[in-house]
Amino acid sequence: MTGINRYLTPLQALLFIVLSIPALLPLSGCDSSSKELNDLQQAVWRNPDDPQAYITLGNAYARKKQYEQAIGSYEKALTLNPRTAMNVYPALGAAYFNDRKYEQALDYFRKSLEFAPDDSLRHYDIGNVYFQLEQYQPAIEAYRQAIDNSRAFEEAYYNLAICYIRTGQKAKAREIYAWLQDKNNYLAVSLERHLEKDN
């Protein structure tokens, strides 16, 4: 055993094995999503001027609920190519929203409306931000705009009804409840519980 003391303590022997044969040990936290994230980071390092690589990396971070990293990736994509804003603004809004930074989320959701003023999902997102801020009247207006642009938007109707309940407009909430009974039983049952709870 050249260069190694033949008389190793048990701890030294274990350490020698660990350092010599790392392939035999399972790597903790090395699941498929970590590998995906690592591959996407490598893609960004190989192509640092590719905004799409940063967007893809941002999406992966967002799926892993690493919102600060997602935001950083999206902002880098915008810096590299401002024309990505149409796709990046909603993603930034969602990342800020999920990180409970509602004012920033609202800013990006509003900016995204510059590209598509009638986008039901963005109006819905804006309604959700106002709902979280407990600003129910602006939330009601945003949900109404989402519904005006997509008449079958059941989740927007549901959230609108919750806002009506919170602002004491139970008759309007009951109208939505009656409509939901034919459209989405799950949401109707949930709304019924809210109506009963507030009686």
C-alpha cells in the first residue's frame, strides 16, 4: 500500500472508501427534477446570450418553487431580448404572486395586458392579486373583465362570487351559485359552503 498507512483506524478506512469509490454511494437529492435543473443551468452557461434558455430555466425554477431564482432567470431573458416580454411578463407575475409579493405581481400582470388587453387569464390573475390584498372591489372588476372575455370561465365566476360574499352582496353570489350548479358541481359545492358559513 504505497503512500497509505497500512494501519487505518475504522473511521479513516471508511473515509478512504467513501473518497475512493464515490460511485457506490447513492447521491441524495439527485432526482430527475434536479438533473433537469442542472441540465438547464448547463444550457444557460453554454449559451449565455440565449433568452429562451433563461426562460426555460426560469420555468424549471418556478416548478420547484424556487421563485427568486425563477425571477432572476426571467429578468435576464428580458435584459437579453426585450421582445420576450409578452411571454415573460405573465411568468414574472406568477413567480411574484407565488412568492407572495403581490404588488410586483400586479405590476407584471398589468404590463402583460399591454400585449393582449382582452386576455381573460391576465384579468383573472389581476383579480387574484387584488383578492389576496383583500381589495375586493378591484378584484370584482378584474373578474368581470375575465368573464366578459371568456363567458365560460368557471373559476372566475367562483372567485367573483367569493368577493360578493366578502362584500355583503350575497344575492349576486347566489346567482353565480345557481349558474355553477349546471357547470361545475365541485365549485358549486365549495361555493355553497361559503354561502352557508357566512349566514
